[in-house]
Amino acid sequence: MKIMKKVISMALTVMMVATTLTLIPTNVSAALPPERTHIIMDTNKWDSFYCYTWLEGIPANEWPGKKLEPVVVTDEFNLYEINLNELIPNYVFDAFSDYNVIANNGYDKQSVDVVLSMYDKGFTITDEMITQEDGRNGYTIEMLTYEDIPNSPELIKGLKIMDTPEKTTYYLGEEFDPFGLEVMLTYYGGNTRYTNDYTVAPVDTGKTGNQQVQVSYTAETGKTFTTSFWITVLPRPTGVEVASMPEHYGCIVGGTLSETDDFVVNALCEDGTKKRIFKLEKIEEPITLRVVDPMGWKNLSAVAFNEDGSISFLQPVQSELTEYGYMYYVFEFPATAETAFLTNDGEMRTTVFYVRQFAYTDEGVEFYKQNRDGEYCLRTWFERYDPSRYEPNGYTLSPLEEHAGRQTVTLTYRDFTTTFEVDVCDKGDVNRDFTLNVVDVTAIQNAVAELSELDSFQQQLADLNGDGNYDVTDATMLQMMIAGII
């Protein structure tokens, strides 16, 4: 950990000196505005509670408005939660407009008209009576911000997994390890708090498959909140085998072996079963990360740590200020990137995260949520992370030597290996005897004249000019090669 911190410090120092950010206007679709949700603390504890809103330019809600049910009831107050998007259906609220909200009990008791902005989290209706401009009696209100809303047990709204455990894939019977699990309490009004006072339900790794692990937290009020995450349990491998190979399986010198339906590799499992596995995918394409930044930072960049130990300093390939005041960025991380963090003006802003866990659909973006250390971490809207694509559940093949001949290939799956032989041939060696001669020319000519057939690998060998076909031109080219003309 100390080494990582030192590397991060060095990376930040270099980046502050060597990088500047150029904002690139784009036509990227803007993120939807957040729901305008507020809370009302009714200290009068009205028997019935109604709420409606008025907005210039559109009809006002009819009296008495939308009846709300309390989400929290205490001896001191009833707590209500309102969504302004629901108070006026079919009206799209933006992130910046102010709204007039009126709360009442459906009779003659009514609060004053209150204006809510994007910075207000709600208001408290006090027991102080006032006379309104129209002569009616009303109650005064006090505005609420984040700081005014207590993190009291009564106001807990739910439980949220901020980070799953570092280990989420297990073998049969392997002991569950919750290390790395981070759980957050969410409160009405938007406040959050990390907690370690949660319990994890017993985890049964005695059966294979995906398993939902339940996490619960019991507040001082006696109410229990739950959430969950997923783990995968696999049978423990004991070996690997090549179950079948194509009848004619080979490779052209300088090429790589292709994966075919007839080439079947099985993992041998301790329960006696066999599970087909596939070649471990080598990620070649850049990893795209889309970020929405509600903080409005202007100089967001990234620092990536690559699998070879090198460090990449990245600027966004796209950036845009949306109509909602959010900065929208698109980063392209190299395929070799393993972990990264985001910075603003040379200051580390996010925790270190695994890059491949944040490859998302075009609609899916990330935005920031402050954590308990004062840093920011990434939170997803739409996730398509497939652990099987990046974790070592596939096999790899040893590289082929770049010369013709029969070669031994080593297949590796986790800690297990097996071998098989394959013919590596030069282009034109249709009869696969590792020599280019007139016999190969004749084989091409006979196939062109439909006097004989070539298998799929022989067809590749016969296509000397690489146009996707074998014909007289290829036979002539091979003759010239044998004669040393080309």
C-alpha cells in the first residue's frame, strides 16, 4: 500500500508538470436531470397532509393537492418526502429552476408559500402562526439544507453497497471472505454515512452457481434495512484436457491458431464433471469510461496503471458542459490498463478503481459520490461488467515458432497444462510436408479444375496472394516462388 501511495504521488507530480486539459465540444447526449426530491418535517403532526406546487406559466394544482403518507413518524414530527416531478405530471423540471410549494392539511391550516431551489433539501413547518396576505392564517416554515438534517436513526432510508468484497468468485467449499465490503447508510434528505455495524447472512459455498449475499443493518429504532450483492461459486478445477481437435488443424507460419467449434477444451473438476472452457480473450481495444461530473470540475484527467508496470496520463477524448451544469467526459484507457484514478488540476479526486469494471453501455455513465475520506468514488448507472471475460477462467496457448514443421503447443489453464501437436506450414505447402515443390502446384491446379478437394486449412495455404480465393494465379505464383523468381 505504501508503494502504491508513492507511485500515485509520483504520478500526480509528473502530471501536474506535463499535462494540460483541452476541452473538446461534442454532441454527446446530456444526462437526465436528477429528480427534485425534498423532505418536509411537520412538527404540527397534521392528521392529513397535502402538498401542491405552483409554477409560473402552467396551471396550478387544484386544492388541496396530492395527499402524502409519512415516511417517518416520531414523537416530534412526521416526515414526508415529495417528488416535484410527481406533483405536476408530464412537466419536465430542470436542475436549476425554483419552485413554489404549498403544504396544508386539507382544511384551514396551511403553511406559507415556500420557494424551493436546487440547493434546498426541504423545509420544516413550525407551530408559529402568521397571517398571510390574503388574510388566512398560516404557519411559518424554516428551510432545510444538508447541514440542518440530522443523521438520526429515525431518518435512515436504506442501505447501499458502495464496494463489494475484493473476492467475489469462490471454489466449492471455500470460506467466504468479506474483506473490502463497504456499506453506506442513506438518509432521507440525501445525507449518507458509512457503517461497519452491518451483518452478512451465512454464505453457502457448498453449491455452484451465482448466489445473492444479503447484508443487513438494524437501527437503534429496531428497524432493519437490507441490501445484497452477488458471488459466484465454481467447482474446483483439478486438470485440463483437449477433448477434440479438427481433423485438419494447422497454422500458417507467422500466424496464430484459430479457435474452432471442433477444438474443445475441458476443465476437469473435483466433482467429476467437465466444463468446456474457451480461449482467454486478449483485450485489444481501448476501454471506454464515460463520466458525468456534477461538481463542475473543468480540468478532469486520469492516471492509469498498466499491466506492464507503466503509467499512462490521459486527457478526455470528449468533454462537454451539459445544460444541467454537469461536465460530461469520455476517457479511452489503453487495453493494458488495470487500475486508475481521476484527478482535477493535478489533485487526486477518486479512489483507485479497476478500469475494466467500468466499461458501460452508451447510456451508462459515472458520477461522483463523496466517501468518508473526503475523496470521491465512481458510482454506476448501467453496468455490463462480465467477470468471466477478464478473470482467468479461460486457457492460453504457448506461442508458435516462426518456422515450418510440426510443433508442440502447451495449453495452460490456471495451474494446469496439457500439450498437443500442430502443423505449422508455409503458404503454398498444400500437401503439408513442410516443403514447397511441384506436388503443391499440382494440388492447387487439380483443386481449381475440380479434380480434387482441399480442406479448409489447405484452402488457406493455397491462397498465396491473399485475395480469399485459390486459382490459377496462386498456382503460377507458387511456381515462381519454387523457381526463385519471387
